[in-house]
Amino acid sequence: MSVVSCYVYYRVAPGQATKAREAVAAAFATLEERHGIVGRLMKGVEEPLLWMEIYENLREHARVLSELEGMLAEHGFAALLAPGSVRRTERFVAQP
């Protein structure tokens, strides 16, 4: 089974960065506790409300991403996104 790295990006609504950061931090803590997965959160240099979550070297990426979506839904994360924005996930494997 290949390991997969996942990159999830979206835009946070103005005024919602603190709540969004708290929701992501809670999800990161749960993922680390349950699976030993350490996520990273980045923001755009020129667009600070453009965020990217990074999850590297996942063996069960579909299950992990599904759990992550559930955790964020519990925090009402969709309501914290900018109008028209959705969480988009890109998956990559190492190039031999």
C-alpha cells in the first residue's frame, strides 16, 4: 500500500479565523491522539485567509480524511468558510 500525503485548502471567512483555528487545532489533537498523525496548518503569504492543512505519509488516507471531516463538522466548520469556499483535498504519492 502506498503512503499518501494530503493537502486540504480553503478560504476562511473574514472575522472567523480564531474559531476556524480552534476547530482545526482540536481536530489535529484528536488525529494525533487516535492515529499518531501530526497535521500542519499553513496560510497564504499574500492571502492570510487562504489556509492549507497538510497530512503526510498516511496509510489509510480515506478513513483519516473521513474522520477529519466528521470532527470539523462537529465544530460547524463549513459556516466558518468564506462564501463560495469549500474544503478541497489533493492527494499525492511519492514519485519513484
